[in-house]
Amino acid sequence: MQFGVIIFLILPSTIFAQKTKELTEEDLKTWWQKDVQEDTIPGISLDKAYRELLNNKIGQEVIVAVLDTKIDIDHEDLKDQIWVNSDEIPNNNIDDDKNGYIDDINGWNFLGNAKGGEVSHQSVELLRVIHKYESTYGVSKEISVPTKEVEVEYEKALEEFESQRLEMLDAVDYVDSIANIYNNYKIDIVALLDGKTYNEMALDSLLTIATVDKDNINWMKSMIDWGIEEDGVKSYIDHTNKELNTTYNKDFNERKYVDGGNNKVKENSMPFQHSTPVSGVLAATRTNDLGVQGFSDAIRIMPVVMVAHGDEHDEDVAKAIRYAVDNGAQIINMSWVKYYSTQTELVRAAFEYAAKKNVLLVTGSGNDSKDIDVELSFPTDFYLGEEIMDNFINTGGTTSQLDSTIVAEFSNYGKKQVDIFAPAKDIFSSAPDNEYNSRRGTSFASPIVAGTAALLLSYFPQLTAIQLKEIILKSGTKLDILVNRPGDEDGAALVPFSELSKTGSILNVYAAIQMAMELKK
């Protein structure tokens, strides 16, 4: 109770005025670390915190587990931040530390097998719901009254699965037709160019010729403007067909390729590279003058692989959480979302295990413009309509604009389910093979919150997971403005920002550190 009293002595700031600033390409690389009052950019005040509160201070090491895809552990901006299991002797094929995992030097891949193979695609959870009910009840409609609810859920899952699969088939057909048009037009245009380089300037020169079809040339210019090329179209079609044959294939069973995992947490050629940019936001080295600055050089990233194309298996989620907790992680970042769960009890037990071990769990709300108070998403700390965990933070996503568009148009929201908002659009971060680029999604709002928690814990190691959550939520910057609600059609009525999350706030690192300082006193 004393902690709650102290928290309320420091009221979070409230922003009323809608300041705006046109951001340059360079501004967008660091916008989320800026201060809303000093820079007129609705960032998290990380730069200000370092400049005024953390200058010349040294924090303790904090281990953050990133439950995600494989990661580029040799990236120039991440290699010094990767967790090393000092109790394990590399490559001796012995479980030296007796934790049940052989040679887990930098983490563990729960999607691998003992032969060094791994799963790159896994089924959507909808299929698991369908298989579960078919195996338990069969496909007969003669289901007794007590299981009528099961029949409804089964039918709903079946209908949604078929709808998603048809959407993908239609998308392939559409893109394939675009590719054919593109190829046919390009053949004719290249012939007209007579050896000149094919680019937008060359197409402009053709528009002066009276006999050419100007509509076709303008259409091809649009393709160039949108960055659409033959290789990209082919890659999209190949990728979607792969998903149709695996992720959305009722007969595909990826579990036969998994037998407990392996220690291979790096593979830059995998089709889905997500953990590298997520980890860059969280903990890219601050002092090497390279592409990104994370939250602290004291953070150690523990890679735990359990994400691939498709939906995460609840069994893998539970094992990954327990692995992270047992091997010293103090914070766990989970930048993924799904809308069905077939083994919620396993995940809930893992959450409770993390709570007992004083570990904070952080996730993003998802990128489907949904009200997740209405349509439940996973992972979640709600059970039977009630919040049951004090060590879990669900994060929505914001943009760099302090106006009605501040909530990212893709972000999920919820007055009960979403705790706080953090930057999620135009997030510049690391990419495999020492590259950097900008990404979007609440996948990045999540590590921004997890990074804040790690920064707090580094300088205030006495804080518990519950206290970290309370500080982060109560120190946020409240926005007294009207905003577009994600998913609403253009022209729909604006809603108060405060209605889209529990706190009505965006993350504020500076205020969080101030609050932790007061608590320490």
C-alpha cells in the first residue's frame, strides 16, 4: 500500500495542446525517443531522461528475454548485448548447467530439432481449434446440448478459416493478374525505348509520342512510384503459395519436425525476420555510433525462438516463458498476437510461474484495428472477464503526430485490455546482416515498454515486477484530445484518447524515472 501512496504524490503530466512538427527523414529515425513538450514530438522522453536524470550514472545488468523469431546475434549493433550462458561450455554436446538444454549458449530454439533443422511455417490457431473439436467430437452435427457452445465455436472457427484462406487465394489471383499486365506492358514499352534505361524519366519521354498508349505508360509509372517490380510480385506470390501449402493447409503438421528444440537461435536466411528489429529497439548498443540507440548497454537480450509464419503454439509459449524465467530473465518481451488459444491453461500457468519469480511480461496489442475488449486476443492476463495478473503489460501503438492521428491506424485498442500506448510507426531499427530500416506495428511498442522496464530495473534493482508495471502505467503522459479510433471509416466521429486504453496515456520514460527516484527515497 505504501507504494501506491507514493505513486499518487507525482501526478503524470497531461497534454492538451496539439503541437505539430513536420518531421524530416532524419527526425523519423529517432522521433520516438524525443520529448513532447521540448521537441513537440510525442515520443517517450528517453533522450531527456539520459540528459537530465541518468547522466554519469551506471546501471546494473538486466536480462530481457525476447520470445520471437531467430535473431542476428552477430549484428554490429546487437552482438555486445546478447546474453551469454556462462554456465554452459560451448559445443561440447553436454548440458553443463543441468538446465535441461544442451549447449544453450545464447538461448534456445523451441521450433528446432536435434538434427539442427527447424520449422519456418506453422499452422494458424484456427486450424488447431478445428482439429481439436474434430478429434474430440467428430464432425457430426449431433452434439449434445451441454456442448452446444463448442459447436458454435467450431463452426465459427471453420467459417473464419475458410474466409481467410479464400482471401489469400483471391490475393494471389489478383497479384498474378497484375504481374501479367505488368509484363505485357513492359515488353511493349522496352521495345519503344530502343535500348534506353527503363525508368520513370524514360517513361516521361515516351508520353510525348502521339502514337503510344498514354494510359499504359502512366500505369507503369505508378508501379515504379509504388515500388512494385517483377521480382517483388513473384516473391509475394511464392510466399503466399507457401503459406497456403503450410500455414493454411489442414493436412500440414509442423510438429513432426520439432522434438524439443536446439540451440540455433541465428539464421539470417529465414523468411520471417522479426526478432532482430524488435531487439534493436530494445537494446541496440548506445555507445558505438552505429545505426540505432537502444535503452541501455546494461541490457542483455536472451533470444528464445518460438515464432514463425503462422500462429504460436501455446505449448511453446509456456515452455519459452519457463525457460526464460529459469535462466535469469527479469523481463520477457512477447511481440506477437493471435485471436484463438487452444491451451490457455498452459500459458496461464506459465504466467503465474513468472509472477512467482518476479518477472515482468510485456506484449503488444496487435495490428488489426480491433477492440480487444470485445474480441479477445492472446497473450492476455484476463481470465473469465477479469484481470488476474499484476505482472503483465499490454501496449497499444502511436504515431509521431500529436493530433487526431496519434493512435496508429492499425493498432488494437481496449479500455480494459490495453494498458498504455507507446510508439509503433516509423520505428527505425536493426535488420539482419548489419542492415537498418523502418518498421511499424505494436511489435515495436512492446519492446519500447520492455526497454523502459529494463532501464528502470537497471538503476533501481529493488523494484518488483508489480512496481515496474505500476510506475510505467501511472507515470504516462495523459492526452486530453480527440482521436481517430482504429478501424473506423473516414469521417467517423472522433473519440477521446482516454477511451482507448486503461490509462489514457502514452509512455513517458522521464516521468517513470522520476517516480522511481521518489519511491527510492
